[in-house]
Amino acid sequence: MIVIMERRASSEQIDHVVARVEELGFRAHLSRGEERTIIGIIGDERPVAVESLEVLPGVERVVPVLQPFKLASRDFKPDNSIVRIGDVSIGGEEIVVMAGPCAVESREQIFETAWAVKEAGARVLRGGAFKPRTSPYAFQGLGLPGLELLAEVSEKVGIPTVSEVMSPSDVEIVARYVDILQIGARNMQNYSLLQEVGKTSKPVMLKRGMMSTIHEWLMSAEYILANRNYNVILCERGIRTFETATRNTLDINAIGVGKQLTHLPVMVDPSHATGKANLVGAAAKAAIAAGADALIIEVHPTPERALSDGAQSLKPEAFVKLMVELRQVAAAVGRRI
Amino acid sequence: MIVIMERRASSEQIDHVVARVEELGFRAHLSRGEERTIIGIIGDERPVAVESLEVLPGVERVVPVLQPFKLASRDFKPDNSIVRIGDVSIGGEEIVVMAGPCAVESREQIFETAWAVKEAGARVLRGGAFKPRTSPYAFQGLGLPGLELLAEVSEKVGIPTVSEVMSPSDVEIVARYVDILQIGARNMQNYSLLQEVGKTSKPVMLKRGMMSTIHEWLMSAEYILANRNYNVILCERGIRTFETATRNTLDINAIGVGKQLTHLPVMVDPSHATGKANLVGAAAKAAIAAGADALIIEVHPTPERALSDGAQSLKPEAFVKLMVELRQVAAAVGRRI
Amino acid sequence: MIVIMERRASSEQIDHVVARVEELGFRAHLSRGEERTIIGIIGDERPVAVESLEVLPGVERVVPVLQPFKLASRDFKPDNSIVRIGDVSIGGEEIVVMAGPCAVESREQIFETAWAVKEAGARVLRGGAFKPRTSPYAFQGLGLPGLELLAEVSEKVGIPTVSEVMSPSDVEIVARYVDILQIGARNMQNYSLLQEVGKTSKPVMLKRGMMSTIHEWLMSAEYILANRNYNVILCERGIRTFETATRNTLDINAIGVGKQLTHLPVMVDPSHATGKANLVGAAAKAAIAAGADALIIEVHPTPERALSDGAQSLKPEAFVKLMVELRQVAAAVGRRI
Amino acid sequence: MIVIMERRASSEQIDHVVARVEELGFRAHLSRGEERTIIGIIGDERPVAVESLEVLPGVERVVPVLQPFKLASRDFKPDNSIVRIGDVSIGGEEIVVMAGPCAVESREQIFETAWAVKEAGARVLRGGAFKPRTSPYAFQGLGLPGLELLAEVSEKVGIPTVSEVMSPSDVEIVARYVDILQIGARNMQNYSLLQEVGKTSKPVMLKRGMMSTIHEWLMSAEYILANRNYNVILCERGIRTFETATRNTLDINAIGVGKQLTHLPVMVDPSHATGKANLVGAAAKAAIAAGADALIIEVHPTPERALSDGAQSLKPEAFVKLMVELRQVAAAVGRRI
């Protein structure tokens, strides 16, 4: 960390900062410039509330030097991590496509979708049983019966599943029925929930909060890793900006930045990142071209009757067509689906 | 709700939308303009996933007409709601100031602060026992011993308390020890938690998410109200924008918009909304001038030693001075502290 | 346009709105719902300040129905427009790559770069002579001598050029020396400048403002088209968001949304959209995969010595390598470079 | 400036950065931490494109130390600057209220408004003659006849005027007719225009761009100051965020941050910062409470007939009532109107 003093900071003020820094167990390193004195702080700044130095008299601002995450960092583990779900590997040469409805609505719906997406080449089935809805009056998911349907369809169709868990007390039961635990964007900083999934050994798909920086996203991953679950997949799903033409703004740069900073796989949800079925294909292709390790795409047999997210769901036939295009883009960047 | 058709929408497409609208139990009302046909939908649109109509062929976009919240709405209850905590009333003529440290750190710290803020005129003591921290390596709060200290200081000093609850399974215990349950900004859309506090009868301070719209904030309040807890206080605490000179951007307009849309009290947290102690006073005065019903201000005996949020905490003597200024602004807008 | 009345709006208030609407020359169409009355306004709303209806008593809000742009709209011209610069066509099957330094700095620099990018397959040379710099103390471009160098290099190397014009009074001279006039992001709503380039017949590359919506971008294009210059190319260059890990956030969805709304070509500037040389390649590939018609990429022989934008400039050898990859992605989406 | 090296940066890479720093004319100061080496750069970094150091091998990032503005800075001039327009002083104890219509529309309209706002206590009359409109089809202002009306009303009513100038070539004529030159939000980074108003001696009201940081705003002021016009008033008018309930988000913190960083007066436009007449009063009171030196408020005799910005204009009687309230808040913070 670096403390930048005000232009008119006195010697006493500088000495006070140095004393406080040393009291915290660090060594201070002074550098007197023409206009400002700078105090470098040597040592691991992470566990200390160093921003509190900003209130000391004469301090202009404090600049952190170290990345605040450790286990998630490429400094800690230079090689790519690969997360395995049965014979599916995420983070390797193959780009994994997950697909399925926003929510499990009925036996027919989930079976029909599962067969269709598997046939088209999807390797994981998505389907929500617990749905975080902005309105308390909207469909909240089938709950436990939805999980049971997921487990049944998974076994009969032969495809692993991913489903969202919203509450720490549901982690155990969701983990019993599905293969990948999804942490939704609204819960990215629900630390009780992160700690709970961190105590399991299940793969966790951690969606980026719509209001979260890439650094905060990696800090949330760090919560899971610090609880000894290393099977974390990061999922960019669009951020909130001033633009309202789309539901969210896909931060395509987050793939590259993420892969530079961390060894964890980075995937993309083009359905939420656009919010409109007719934009999903372009976003999916862009994600692959930019280096995504996996995609998760909403597919519903009859989008206009979907109980949630109908506007952004593809019909199975559109998904089949898209998969052909995705394979071509994957090949163009030296990967395969 | 209103469905706006594309310019070149065919009669068949229009008929299809009308049929689907009627199938959903609504009446459709056609209006053919020079360039576009518009279909008005008559009936309560709230429980239906109407955005799914956007995928029907020929539809350009769907515009909701009704506010999605009911119980929180001024249409439902035109008069201001007043939330009572003992002899403290929030939402009436008096502006209530809550103050205290970010986190309960020790017996000395919390007692010293409690006496000081009460003496200066604060009516509620704040203090976190469970702290949501971006980093898993940062101080996470004292937990249960922190709650016990809060209950003790509350009784001895004679001041009610507000403290954050982060997990549904902690609601019962936090409710046992404190007077107002705080839902933090990061948990504004943690629906499991909202439902759980909705099942208590404790006053709830619902902080606005840092990238949540005012509508989403009211929808989260609706979750609590729909579970029959009507004691909800809305708290604006700054939103995330592109500006980095301050920790957050105080959305001062949210007070007026909030009070137009809802009968619930609206308060402001000028400490998080600025992130810097030397900006807290201006933000607090602005909040009162703009109509806030209450404030929550971070005060710490030694901010440079605070385990969290030191940079934005006032010393007790600065808080005393600020209270004098706040009383003058309150009087200027016809209220009192 | 649609006027949504408040729930408690009186008959007199509704009549007043209808009277005002008819006074403005429109027909009003009433639709009485269970909770709200809605007034549809039939006629071309564009030239009227209809938002002023929002101040009438009893009005809750006003929703526009028509897109505010006409000439830029696909409703006006369904087929793709192709902008031609000599034998270069933008908006057709070929994806055009423009490349060169941020600023023209010297004869050696611009000649060396021009030969290198042409050899690698770039079809247009970029190079700024007038530079909009945040600081008045930063290098502001060579001005007229820079334009003369551009004209000379263009003729000798055999490659057309694009360069920014910042002031209405400079339009004539810049148009004399270069082939494409660039309107920079900061000037997207400099209407005096838009009108001036609209009076020429030169192709105009209109960069999206860093905090402008796609609709506003198209309205700025409309200013140029309305002045009878139809040779407009839209350029997405990243928007400003809360994320600070990159210089801007590339709004990859803007390509698809843009191409749905308008017939004009849509291109991408991956250099500004990332701000970091090691992220440019991924963004460029993503842009092509998402349907961009052209790219503009910053290339400098010695980025660490560049007088501006060095951090995001590729060396010629990196550009050569990138072009090979871009050709593969272009082929995967059925296009060529 | 400080260069932070990557964890694995080699000695050669560090030496290379040091060599390049010295070649640029600075002294380098090394500080080797446990995980990172940091290179402090001593000297005035402002005129150099130092971000280009980011491309050197082994560099993680570059952190500027000095504020990029000089003449606008409190370091340069610690005391408040006061801008004088005849007997009106902006930046002193008195809070100056400017008021009037968005645009000059007719003789009756501007005279009626001028008498009304002067009578209510406004010290400056606003009125646009050149209007920057998003749509080329919207009312663009009366132009020169509008300026003539402003000059006439100013003389007859006895009130100075403020009006926007949009093009460098119009600066001379607008300066001839009005007392304060307004640079609109969309032109905050129109550097040709800033330089031109910098060459006059007229007071300049510089609106903050809706997409501009406080630092960029001060850099734009620096452009004017660097051209030797020191009569600059900064005007916060709301920034663009994700919130759509209001036209803009008033950044109330910008007043305090602005006044800490610069000696220039800081004022607020509550009309644009809200976009809704019924929110203007709260925003205006908040601005005064937070320390604003002046306000500019839109007033129109018949807002529903205004050719622009009707939704946010106050009627004269509402303005009279607001002025009474503003005086009370001003007194509460030790100032007067």
C-alpha cells in the first residue's frame, strides 16, 4: 500500500503516519517528491483495515498495491484450473455449453428441453427450482419437486445439471440433487451463502453481480476457495449500466481480464447479458471469440408461455442452429464444442 | 400494460397477440396509429410473466403501466406510515438521528460511543455484530458476543439499537437482541432473508442496493410487507456510478421520489454515501433539506483504529458539532431533531 | 405517444389532457383500465415537445411510441447501407480493418506504420492531427502539418485515411486532406460540428459517446443524415461504467442492437474499448463474431514512446499476428477481411 | 507517479523501466516490497504521456500521484475565487439564484419571466438562444433574435443574463449580448469551444458533462484558465447513472469534493438534475445545505406550452414560494440569498 500525503503535510503529520504504520506491524518507506511525500508500506496489507489511515491528518489518499485476493490469483496458481463434473471438464480445450429453461416448470417441459439440448450438443442442463424474483407475486420456482424432477431427468437423459441455491439452509438439499451449485448475481455478495457452498465439494458457478467489479467478483470467489472448495467457475452475465436497450450490458472484457487475474475458468451467460432472444446468438459467438470457457443459454420449448425469462429464451430449433455456428467460431479460435 | 407492435406487423400477428392476451385472462384494447398498432391490456398485470409477450412475432416492445408494488405504494395507503421503536417515531415531524460505530469492537468502544451519541441527541445506536466484508480475510464482526454487548449497552445507556442481519438463520437471534433489523445494501435482493425478516414484527431498515433502482428497492420492501411486517424504513446509502472521487454517489433525488411513490419512511446514510468523514456533514444537511425522515451516521472514538469504515467515521466531538448544524437545517424545513 | 394518468386522476384532468393533445394537432384515443386511464396519441409526435404534457395535473408519465430517428431507421430504409471510400466498401460482406497510430507524430512514424498495416491487410490508415486531450498540457496533435503528412502517406503508400475533426471551422480543411472524417466520442453531441460534416459529402465515422445511449447515437447520426450526408458509419468504442479494470466497457450488444435499428454500418474500436494492448485482440475477435462491419485498431511502432494512447497500441508485429486470427473468425461467421 | 511492477518482474525489466523514466527526465526511486517492486517517479508528470509506461514488460499498473489540474487547484490558489458580474458576486457569502426559461421563445415570455424572477429575488436571468437538442427536428432556439431579446430584457428589467454558446464561431456574438457564457454539459469536453471562451474575459459557467468525473470537469476548467480567463463557475447538473426514475442523478457530493479540490465557485442546476418540476425544490434546498454557491432554476410562465424542458420548469408562483424556503435553508447554513 502507498500513502500519498497532502502537498502541505507537515513533518509531524508524516511522522504520525509512519508511527501508525509501524504500530500495525509494517515497515514504512519514505519517498519525498517535489510536490508530495509518499509513504510505501511494506508487508502483507490484506488483513488490516488500512483505509483507516485515510483519516490521519495530512493524508490525501491511500492506494492499495496488492490484489486483495490470494487463492483465486494467478500469482498463487499460474496454471488454469479445470473443474470436472463427471466426464465434463470446464477450463480446458473444450468449450462447454450448458442449456435449458430458466425454471423447471413441469415434467414435460424439462424432459422435452433436456432431450433437445443434449441432442444439440449441450453438456449440462440448466433449470431453476428456487427462483430469485424481483416481485414477491411472481412465480418463485417449484422448490423441492423441481429438484426431484432435475435429478430424474438428469439420470434418464444422461446429462449433469446446474441449479441455483438462494439460501444457506438450502445448500445441503440442492447439493444432493444437482451437479453444479449456481450462486445468482443478486447473491454474489451474500457471504453466508458463499461460506456455505464453500464447505461443500460441489462445483460452484459464481455469477458476477450486476453491480460488482471484477475485483469484487474474485473476492467472492475467494470466500468459497478460503472455505476449501476449489471448484469455482466464474460466470459473467452482464452488468448494469445506463444503457436500457438491452437488459444488461455484456462486459466482454471481463473474460480477458478475468483470465489474466485468476486461474479459475470464466464463462458467459449470453441470455441474461442481452435479455432478448434475437441478440443471444451474437453475444454467444462473441464470448467464444473472446476466450470464454463455457456458456449457459436459456432454452424453452414455448418461450411465450415461459413462467420467467421468456423474452430471452431460445426455442430448441434456434438453439440447434446456434450450436452449429458456435462450433465454427470455436474452431476459429482453436477450441471445440 | 401496453404492447407496441412493429411498424410492419401483420393482422395475423396482431390477432395472435390479442388471443394470447385473452388466454392470460385480460381484455385487449386495440389502438391503430399512423405508424404503429398499440394493444392496451386491461387487468392486473402483476402476477403474470408479461414480458414473455415480447417474443411473439411482430411485437416491438412491452411497456408496463402499473407500478409493480402494491402494499408499499401510496395508491394503497396515501398517508405516511410511522414506524415506532419504543418512544422513537420515524416518519413523523421529528427527524431521528441514529449513530454509532460501523462494528461493535469492544465493551469500552461501544459504551463510550453510546454515551457520546446519546448525549449529542442521537435516538438510536448503531453497531454491527455480523459484518459483510468484501474480503474473507477482513474482520467479520464479533457475532453473538457483539449482540450481547449491544443489548447491554442499550439497557444501561437507555437507547434502542439497530444492527445488521445477514443470514435467514440469524434473524431470530438478532431480533432477540436488537430493536431494528438492518438489511444491508448487498442483501437488498436476498429474498430468503427478506421473507424471514418479514415474518417477524421487528422494524426493518432496508438499505438500497448500490446498483438497485428505486423501483427494485420498493419491490424488496414489498417482500417484507407481503409477509405481514409493515414496519419498514427505507434507507438510501449511495449508489454506484462511474464517479470514483467518493465511495458512492448519494442519490439525493431518491428521497423525494421515494416519498412520492411510497408511504414508508425514507432515511439516508451519509457515511456510506460519501465514504469520507469530511464530506459526511454536507451530505447529512442535504438529506434533511431534501426531506429525509432519519439519518444513520458512523461515529467512532478513534477512527484511525477502527476495524472497518474508519475513513468515513466521525469522532464524537465532530458529531456533536454536526448535530447543532443539523438542528438548524431541520428547523429551516419545518422539522426538528 | 401514450399518456398514463394517475390512479386518482379526475375526469376534468383527463379532459384537459385530451384538449391539449388536440390543440397540438393530434387525435387522442382513451382507454380506461381498472386502475389507470391511458391516452394514446395518434400522429407524428417527433417535432413536438411532448414531454411538456408531463406537467399537466393528473399525468403520471408519458411514454414515447415512435423511434425518434427517421432517416437512420430501418423503417425508413430496410436494406443495409454501404459506405464507399474508393474501392473500399463498408457494410458489405468484407470486414474492413482500419489501423494506425493514435496521433501522427512524425514522418518516419506514420510512413513506417502505414506500410506495416497495409502489408498486414488494413484497408484504411488512421492517424490524428487534431487530438482532443483531457489535459490542456498534453500533446494536442500536429495540426495542419499532420494533415499534410497524412495526405502524403496516403498517396505514396496507396491507402485511404481517417482522421478526427474537432471544430466546425476545421471541417473544410480536414475534408480536403483525409478520406473519412471522424467525430470523436466527446463530440458525439456537438451539434454544430455534426451539422457541418453533414453539409459535406465525405464519409463520416461517428463514434458513440462514452455515456450515450444507442438511441442518442442514432439521433446524432440523424443530424448528419438530415443535412443530406448519408455516408455515416457508426463506431462503438466502449462506454463508461462503474468497472475500472478497463478504460471503457465494450458494449458488444450495441452491434446487434444497432444493426436491428438502423441500416447504417456499425463498426468497433477495440483499442479504446479496452485501453490495454493485451486485451485488444479478444475484443476485436468478439466484435467480428458479433457482426461488426469494420474495426479500427491503434498500431504504433514503439508504443512506450507514443505521445498518446501508448498503453492500448499494438506493435506492428502483434497486429500482423492478430490479422491472421481475425481472418479465421471472419470466415467462421461467413465473412472475409 | 508510481509504477507498480508485476510480482514476477525480472531485474532487467525493472532496470528497463528505470532507464525509460530517466530518459523522460525524471528521477526514479525504487522500493522493493515483499511481493512487488514499486518505482516512484519524482518530477512533474503532467506534460508526459506516462500511461505509455504501462506497456513496458513487467509493469502491472501506473498510479498518478499529482492532480492533473494546476490553475484550478487549491494547491495553486488556496482562497475562494469570487466571480463578479456587475454587482453580483458568485463564490462569496451570498448565494446567487439564476432563473428563467430553458429557451427564449418570445418577447412576452421572456419579459414576463424576467420581471417575475427578479421580483422573487433572482439575480441573473437565464434563457437559451442556441439550444443543443438531441433531435434535429426539435426546436433549436431563436438564435440571434433570441440574443437581442435577452440584451433588451436585461437592460429594461435590470438583470444580467446567462446563455449557452455551442460553437467556437458563436463565442464573440454571444459574448456581445450576454453577461455569462454557458458551456453546456454536452460540450464540456469540446476543447475548441473551451479554448475560445478562454480567450474572452467573460464569466463562464461550465456545466459538468453527464458522463464526466469531477476530475475531468476540473480539467475542462483548466482549459479555460490556461487561456487566461479566470472567471469560471462550475455547475453540477446531474450525472447519468442506471437510475431512470429521474432525468439525471444529482451528485450532491460533487459540491463538497469540488470545493475541496478547487478555489472556483461551485453551483447547481436542480432543474436538469431532476427533470421533474415536483422534485426541483428538494434538490435546490439540498444543494444549498451542501454548500452550493449559486443555483440555476428553470422558470416558465406556462410549462405545458414550453418548447423545451417543460416537464422540469416551475411556474413563477411556485418559484416565488421556493425562494422563501431557500432563504430559510441559506440562513440555516450561515449564508443569505
